[in-house]
Amino acid sequence: MKKKISVSVRCNKCGNKLDVAKVDWNWENAVQYQFFCRNCHYNIDITITGKVKKEK
């Protein structure tokens, strides 16, 4: 199941709030995204993890 989610990212170097990105997100697997801070030119790696289904 794929859906688009909005992610707001804050730079962990200068604290600048980056654009809210619409990213493709899958329930099963983690997605790696790279954001670029326009303020201090710092690359931010974000990993969005999928939901883990609990076994019963």
C-alpha cells in the first residue's frame, strides 16, 4: 500500500525549517530521503520507517 505523506524537516545544523515534502511512502519498507538546507547548505538524510505488523 503506497501513499503520499507530508514530511516537514528541520535542519539539525542551523535549525532552519525546510520545505514540507510530499514523499511516496510504503507500508512495508523504510524509505531514505535526502534533503538540502538552503540556509547553511547542509545535507540531511531522513529515513522514514514503515509500520511493523505485529505477529499474533
